[in-house]
Amino acid sequence: MIYGITGNTDKDRLWQPVATLIQWMTDQGIAYLLHPTIARGLQARNLVAPSLLHTPATDDMAAEVDIMISFGGDGTLLRSAHEVGTRGTPILGVNIGRLGFLANLEVGQLEATIAQLEKDEYTNESRLVLSVEIEVEGEPERLWALNEIVIERGGPVGMLAIEVYVDGRFLNQYWADGLIVSTPTGSTAYSLAVGGPIVAPGSDVLILSPLAPHSLTVRPIVIPSSSVMEARVISSRQPYVLAADGVSTEPRADNARILIRKAAHSVTLVTLPDQHYFQTLRSKLTWGGGQPGNGE
């Protein structure tokens, strides 16, 4: 197999683990390619011999590798997913950030993990992706997201009025700072921060969570992923923004028709035999549930 190595070049903690990894992979005869920004950073820091700075032949590294190794936090893995796009290249997230629900492999586990990958001791886990179509004058604008789509106000004051329809049926008019539409993968991100439910990744659903709603009775709701959701900002005192996986678009005016549905493609994450989502939840959220069978 050929491994692609990418990561968050803004983090000082990136460089030494990557340098150590590619030296070890070279010693083991394991093939790899470095994202050009990684190669340039290693060269500038003089951390490895120039002969180890293998880069892709094209701008599309995902087309040349079997697995992408993404060093950073969850935000870095999201960016890696968008670089992979619809190719489906599996991604292994290595945590050098803070929480790390998606990038949950620690640096010290890397060599043992790659040894497992070389023996095919892993599975590929498909994660649901959101597709967004924004209908405006001319050609519709299209976006996609692994974690969430967020419609939120673009300034410091004033709420948005957002009409939402599900499969053509009126759901609610939200008076709020905005609305989050999340995948199960994104349920532990922004959606969780505003009171949304934690949803296991294999669940075939979408989560709608309002941001600071005017009414306390307005709560998050879970809908089937087969549904098509239509949102329209019908009244606001200011432009609003639409963000896909944390990347905001230009401020928008009222009455754009925003269609959100399950995308035709998915994102593939590498999962190891000793990894499980529930274990990650207990670890990252510091749940103190004790051990099974001990009565605690």
C-alpha cells in the first residue's frame, strides 16, 4: 500500500512525529507520499534527508494513495476529507489537537497501527455526508459536509426567521440565531454544543438543532436521512452566512432556497479492531461508568 501523509502545518507538534514516521516507514520499506506543504515544512526545518521527501506526481494526492494519514484534530480531518472529495480514499486521523473524536489515534500508536494496516487488520467505515443546493439566480450553488451545515446570522444583533420543510411538509418557523443540520458524525461537534443528541455513526439520520431559539419549547429533532429538507431565511435584519464543515460562504440575502439531503457519496474512515465508538465517547467525554460487571 501507499500512504499519503497530510496535516495541520500551523501546529508545531506536527513536525517531529511526521519526521519520525517517514524515517520509520523508509526503514520498513513502506511506501508513502507527502502533501507538498508537509514536504516543504520538513525541508525548511531540516528534519529529514531530502531523499525522504516523496511528493505526489499530481496535485491530487488522494488519487495516488491507498490510505490518507491526517495529522491534526477533527478540523484537520474534515479538511482532509474535502481534499479527498468523492474519491473515497480511506482516512486515518492522528490526534495532535485537543479532543479528537474523528482523529482519535494517538501519535504513540502509529507504528503499531501501520503494522496492522499492512496486515489488512482494519475496516473501512463509511460516514454519511450532507449535500446542499442553494437555489439563487443562475446556476445553483452546491456544497457538501461530513459534520454539519450551519445557517447563522452574520452580525452581532438580530435573530433569523427560518422556515423549514421536510419532504415538502412544513416543520417549523425557527426564530433563532441560526440552525444546524448535522450528520451522525457531526453530532459530537457543534450540534452537541447547543444541546443536540449524540448519535452513533451508523445511524441513517439527520439532526436539526436550533441555535439559541427564541422559544424554549423548540428542541432538536432527528429525521430520516432519506428526507429532503428545505430551509429558507424569510426575514432578517442583516445578511446571514452558510457554513459547511466550519467554512463560511459569503453573507447572503433573504429567501434563498436551501435544499439539504443525504449526499450520493460518503467519507471513508479507517477503523482498527480495538477501536469502538463507545470507547471513544467514554474517553473523550470522560464518562465515569466504571467497568462492565463490577456493579459500579
